[in-house]
Amino acid sequence: MDFKDQLKKLFPEHKETAESVKEKSNIWLQEDPIICKYEKRKGKPITILEGYTGATSDFKILAKEIKTKLSVGGSFKDDKIIIQGDFRDRIMMMLKDKGFKVKRVGG
């Protein structure tokens, strides 16, 4: 039994609206590729994503999604997503599945 079924049992008279049923749209697409590069800071590897031209709130959502899917730490600073570790290949595959153009830079 999933969460939706549990809610239906608690609130049987509630009707679903069109907003709650609609699918997520791909809002992050852009024409220029996102740069995915690798650096070492203080001897530790990091992956940096930059070059996004859309809204920063969308890029923050993307950063959170990447961090949760990879189960790693990271941050969003100066319009860049910084992920702890070398995850270029996996991040590039995730972004390509979403429809982004990605360019690999460095090593």
C-alpha cells in the first residue's frame, strides 16, 4: 500500500485535481551545453557543473536531485553545482536522460 492509497482511506471524499495529477515537465532545457569538469581542491576530487542559463531556482532543484541520486554531498555557489567526488560519467548520463547537452572538460 503506497502513500496515495493511505491518503484515500483517510480522506475518502477528497477529489484529485488536475494540478496534483499532472506530470513534471522538463523545465531545465537550454541550447548551450552544461560544462561538467573535474578538479581537486585540498587533495580531494570534486565535480563542477556550470554554464546553466535558466533560473537559479531550477538549477538548485537540479543540484538537490543530483546529490540525492548519487548519495553524496555538495553545494550550489556562484551559479555552479559542486559535487564531492568524481562522478562526471554518472552525472553526464543523468543530464543526458533529462535532455540536456553536456560537455566534458578536463582529465
